Amino acid sequence: MLNSLNLADIRSFVLIAQLGSFTKAAQALDVSRSHVSRQISNLENQMSVTLLIRTTRTLKLTDAGKRFYLQCEQALNGIEQAVLGAVDDVEKVQGEIRINCVGGYLGEDVIGQIACDFMQEYPQTQIHLDFSSHRVDLLEEDFDIAFRMGQLDDSGFIARKLMTVEMSTLASPDYLKVMGRPSHPKQLISHQCLTGSVKRWGYQHKATHSELEVVIKGHLQCKNGRVLVKGALNHQGIIRVPKLYCLKQIKTGQLVEVFDEWHIPSVAFSAIYHKDRYQPKRLRAFIDFVVARFASGVV
């Protein structure tokens, strides 16, 4: 039976199971939906097993399909890593590195500069730098490394802490003069707030260490920290951003801390990459380059 099975058909089946859709799998493979459908029918006929139950509304793996998917996914990952290991030039740092990163100052200025410096040192490398703010799936979206603030929830990845980021709740003196200065985070609900991707703002009381979260509806919503800072400078509302995004504006008094008794716990800024995935030399070199740059005080 093994000789009659097509590896491409198995790859399509695994992709359908991962994405939950024939259409999405076809788009990812750059083929027609009918082609993918024929691949699955051929695979099921060769195996004499029903792997997927398909209706006009739902797509569900059978029990046999679930077992087949789990083993094939692991096997295909192994093949991919074997191929990467075979074709990677062990003598040279070369090829493309796909990076996802938060935007704003940390992404656009710090990581952007590091990427340029890395390519200067290793001219045979190419960088694809993406500032999408959603929580990307490194495997599914084919990124080699991501830079994120906060805790890592997925044990399948390694988070290499690069620095601690101090967070601040800020507004312009003119805004607070007109709208009043809140004394408790719950009062933010009645204020104009400017939000990025984080809508739940967590706080800790400086004296009692009690914690609370406030769900914020943004008066202005943008996943770029520079825009949020600009909005606050134009007296549009209250922002929650890394303090290093606007040190100059804080020093000159253009932006001020909103709360005296409450603060936002600091968060880690980390490089996140695959735990068990083969790392080509270019990626190992880039990780070491980034770690060394942060250790030298790049920020």
C-alpha cells in the first residue's frame, strides 16, 4: 500500500486538517479546490478508509482520520527538518529569515535597525520583517522568529528574554485638565482611551499589591504605538504604552502619568522561536546577533 500512496496527497490532507477547510488548503498550496478534493478522494480510495466527513457546512475528521493526521503531521515535520538540514550551507550564513514583530519603537526602530545591521554583516542574507500585531502561529504562517511583549503560553516555543519593558498610563496635561484625572483604573471606562491590540488593561496597587483588570473600549484604535502616542499628544485621550516609546515627551511634560497609586506590572520583551525545529545557521546567527545587541544596551 505504501508504494501506491502519494506524499502530496498526504501533505494536502494534513494541511486541510490544520486549516479546517478545503478552500484554505487550496489557497495555501496555490491549487484549485477541486484538485485538493480529488487528492483526498484518491487518498481515501487507496487506503480504503474515510478520513474526513464533509458536508456543505462542516468538515470533521473521523477517528481514523485523527490518528492518521497526528502521525502524518509529525512525520512531515521530520521530513521538512531533514530537507532543511540537508540543503542548508553549514559554512555560510545565507538565505531568508522571516520575522514577525510588534510595531512601534521596538519593532520599527530597534529590531528594524538590528535587521539592517545583520544584513550588513551577512550580505548573503535577506530579511522579511512583518509588523502584524495578531498572535501569529509561527508554524502555520511560516515565520522563523517573532518578537513579543508578555508571557509565552505555548510550551512548544522558546522565549528568550531580551529586556524588561516598563509600561505607563499617560495623557496630556490639557486632556486631564478638561476631562479630569482618574484616581482609580475603573474610572477609565468613562474616559477617552486610545488602544492597540490589548483591550484588557491590568493594574497593581503600589501599596497593597492588589490587582485588577479593566476592559477598555478605544476612542481611537490602532496597533501602532507611534499613532497612540501622537493621539495622546493631540489631547485625544489616555494611552497605555511602553514608557520607552515616549521618554522625551514625558521628560518635557507633554505627557504625564495618570495614576499615582496604581501601576502596570512590567513585561518581558522576548525573541520567540521553535523549540524542536531545525535551525539553519542563518537563524542561529541572527538570534545570537540580537541577544548580543540587547546585552550591549541597544535600547
